[in-house]
Amino acid sequence: MTTLHLSERSAVEIRKDFPILARPTVRGKRLVYLDSAATSQKPNSVIDALDAYYREYNANIHRGVYEIAARATEAFENARARVARFIGCSPGELVWTRNATEAINLVAYSWGNANVGPGDAILLTEMEHHSNLVPWQLLANRTGATLRFIPIDERGELVLDGLDDLLDGCKLLAIAHVGNTLGTIAPLERIVPRARAAGALVLVDGAQAAPHLPVDVSALDCDFYAFSAHKMLGPTGIGALYAKRAILEAMPPFLSGGDMIRTVEYGRSTFNDPPWKFEAGTSNIAGAIGFGVAVDYLADVGLGWIREHEKRITGVALERLAALERTGLHVYGPKDPDRIGGVISFNLGDVHAHDVASILDTEGVCIRAGHHCTMPLMDKMGWHATARASFYLYNDEDDVEALVRALEKAARIFKL
Amino acid sequence: MDDFYRDYILDHYRNPRNFGHLEAPTVTAEDLNPLCGDRIRMELLVDADGTVKDVRFSGKGCAISQASASMLTENVRGKSLEAVAKLTKEAVLENVGIGISPTRMKCAMLGLRVLKSAAIGSLAAWPDEE
């Protein structure tokens, strides 16, 4: 590396907070982690927070009167307030879930069963992850509703020409903020007002956006926003659903049992206020606390910086990968760092993506290969599988170089 | 793992043997690896004695799944269905050579799974080849 930009110095500093990135692979290679779109690595502060909860104040929340129970409850609700602030909502509008998938299922069952009926339509896009497709297929099966799709063109961009027709008669638009396979950023500022005008509610799958872009749900003007902690430096098994307060008030419970009730008799029950109405059973207390610490870390670095850093690294990667075209390397999706969220899908000649990933693994380079849980998109594009590299705040130009060198090795092995 | 991608593997990947379809197969089977979408179909022509007279495979997937399936089909003609049903994981690994990592074992065994289920006539009757 000849020039050292500010962001590279900072990425180097950031890497020191992530213990796993300092551990060599079994083959003694530096770990080059380019699969943050699947799950991110965790900084010390998050790992320490989980450890501290279990070592120092492990207790169930909300009803314990003793000191550590009070401390656990305070930490749990304090984390809710921080995650809520992180996306610009109030704590009373943030429901803990296991992950973005569960958040979407919560809406599909609770809101969907109560509000969607025969003849209604739900509008999705052709780039959705299975998590924002299958729950709506099941809802359509239950209710007799139909699904519609905003098309994606061969460049990986959403086609908005027929949007108003597609929205006509729609109860809900459910759309990924950032596509997980091609990294396409949905132009929500153009789409959401038109959904509003058509009378549809809007659910945004933010699993690939909340970790990488500044998100303000009130500015987005969406009704629901779903995201997962583990893709944004937090632990697995915890995620969140934002929903507008009035909608949460009107929604019937989803899962039921302890903690979500106000009174219970043998024959009937009344329910707690949101968000607790949707949090049956003991929550992932450590996970929620860790999630709070994770968003603190992200806010401290700054989402604006993270976005600019990823744009720069993605730009460098697109440039370096373009130089590999002579070996048959082909990049899919929008090739403009302004248009994508730090995700690059590609194939190398006639080498299957799994073989590419296996060879990269021997060089310590971790990427994903396959259908990325977007099988309909792959079918539409006519791709059997793609390799996908994704970037985050701890990646730098050295990681891009390692990716390129490993791809050159794969090309040599396959005689491309 | 990079040891695995030897010339004969690449040759089977790019020039698969017995690839395509039989006009009138006696038995067929197809399966996919849902994790990665690799897919293989096996078609057998079996005579009245239960001897395999001809074989074709088709499918899409990584070099490991396609080359191991291709190599399998080279050793099937003249075998009885019972013998095909008794083919082992070890026999496949002997064919393809060293270096299959645990994460790719399912790819290497996909062809065997499908071939055996064609011979046996029931995919569910066979335990996972992990």
C-alpha cells in the first residue's frame, strides 16, 4: 500500500477491537473476513458485555426485587433505548425478536392475519431474501391474498416504472433496504411516498442496511423496520422490530405466555402494553444487552464514516476485480459504490462459486458462495450460484488485495 | 483443499463422462444439496438380470460434485444393482483422491447418494452420507 488514507488508518485501529481478526487460520494465514453480510465479527466491548452479564448480574428481568435482577432489568431496557435511538424511534416502538426473520414473521402473523384478506395484495421485490418472501407466501396461503413483485433488471436495479399499478390494491409493501445478494440499495425515498399515497403500509427489511447506513425510521416514514444484531457487531439470537406505536397498539399478540400478559385467569387473559406484549417468555437478556453495546460502538465510529469507508473499499474492490476480467471474472449487480451496500457478487470463469470459495479459504479469505437465500433472484438471472464478498468497517485495502491474490490462485488452479 | 483440484478432476468437471440422458432409462433418481443447490440426476438402463447396461448423469454444481459423479458412472456398467447399492463413501473418496474437507463432503457424496437411491429405488431408505 503506497498511500495511507484516514479511513485506512482508522480501519487498522478498528481491527484491534476485534480479537478474531488477530487469530491466524489453521493454515497460518491472516484471517481475511469478507462475509459480514452473513454475520459480522464482534468487538471486545460486546463480548465483554455478554461475559459481564453472566458473571456479575445474571438474573431474570422485570419482576425480580433483588439487586441483580434490578440491574439486569435496567441493562435490558437501557439497551432497548439505545437501539431505538440508533434507528430514530422511541423505546416503546422497539420489540425484541430473535432476528430480522422473526421480526418479519411477527408482522406477517400478527398484523397480517388481522388485516389481510382474500383479494388483497402484498407487494415485494424480486431481490428479497427468503426471510422477506416466505412469510408472505404463507400469509397469502392463509388469507387468499396475492403477492406482487417490483421487478429487478439485469443490472440489478429495481424497475419502478409500473410501481403505481403494482401498488393499486396493496395492503403492504415489504422491501429490503439493501439487497443481500447484489447489494442494491432500494430508493426508498422514491418508493415509500408512493406506497403511502396508495394506502399501503410499508415494512422495510433492514438486515443489510442498519449495520451499514445511517437509518432514521421516522425520515424513512416506514411502518415496520426489521433488523438483526449479529450483522451489526452484536450477538446472534437477538434482533428487533420497529413498528409505529399506534400500529403496535392495534396488533394482536404473536407468541404468548409469560411476560406478555397483564392479567391471566383460567379462561382468559389481558395483555401487556407494547413492546412487551410481543415478547413472550424470557428474552435473550444477554443478547439485548450486547446489542446495545454493539450500536454504541457503531455510533461511536459513526455510520457516516462507516458508509464512506465501505464505499471506498467497495470502489477499490470493483476496480481490482475489473482487472481480473481477463481470467473470466464477472461482477454482477450495480457497479457503482454509491448504489450498493458493500456487497459484490461475482463468478470466476466456469469455476463454480463453491470451488472459488474453497480455494479462497486455503488463503484465509472467507467469502460466501451459493444462492444467498435468494433462489428466485438466481433463477431469474439464470445464475446457478455466485460468490459474494462483503465489506464492513474493519476491512481495508489489504483485504481487497488478499481477495484478488486468492482469486488469481483459483484462476491458476483452474487454468483460466 | 487446493490439492484436490488436480488435472483429472478438472478434466471430469469440464468433460464429464456419461453426461446426458438415456432414451429409455429403467430407473432414475435425482437429488440436490439444498445448502448450495448442486443437483444431480442419474439414469440407469438395467437388464432383466438386474445388471446395469448403461448409465447417464446430468446436473449442475461444483467441480467436486460433478467430477465425483462423472467418475462414479465409469464404474457402473456391468455391475448388479445390488453391487451398485453397496458402493461406499470410501470407494468414492478413493476415486477422487485426497483433500476433501468436511464442508465439501456432501458435494463429493451427492452423486453416490443419487446413484444408490436409483439402485435401491428409495432415497429415504439411505442414511445421510456425512
